[in-house]
Amino acid sequence: MKFSEVVDALMEGKRVRKTNWDNSTAYLIYEAECNTFDFYMTSDGEIYKIQSYTTLDLTPKDLTCDSWEVINDHVVDANKKVECDQ
């Protein structure tokens, strides 16, 4: 998958992840209302926001790797309340 496809998916509100991350439940999502890239992990059935980033800082290795994937089962609820960490 080309990284441009990953960025497009992020901006559409879809979750993305790298298949080689240690935690298979980890994912990154763009939160448009807060203008942040939020990193989540799941543990014992609970979803936890681990970190919020105001920029998408990537290494050349991130841009060229082929282990990115879009998690297509995510449905964005337009009516959800989002609390921004600001």
C-alpha cells in the first residue's frame, strides 16, 4: 500500500496501523474536530487513547515500508462528542 493511500484513509477518518507493530490492537486515527492524530490500543476489551499528536511526524522508513494497512471496519459516528486534549 502506498503511503499516500494511508494518509488519504487517515484524513477520511479511517483507522490505520502497521502490521509489524508489537501490539496488534494498536491503531492511529485522525480526529478532525481536534485536528490531532490519536494513537489507540486495546486491552481487555477496553480502548485506550495512548497519545495525541498535533503533527504527523514520520521517518523515511515509515514512508517507504509496505506494512501499513487500513482497518476498514471502522464507522465514523458523525454525532459523537469528542473531547480534545488542549
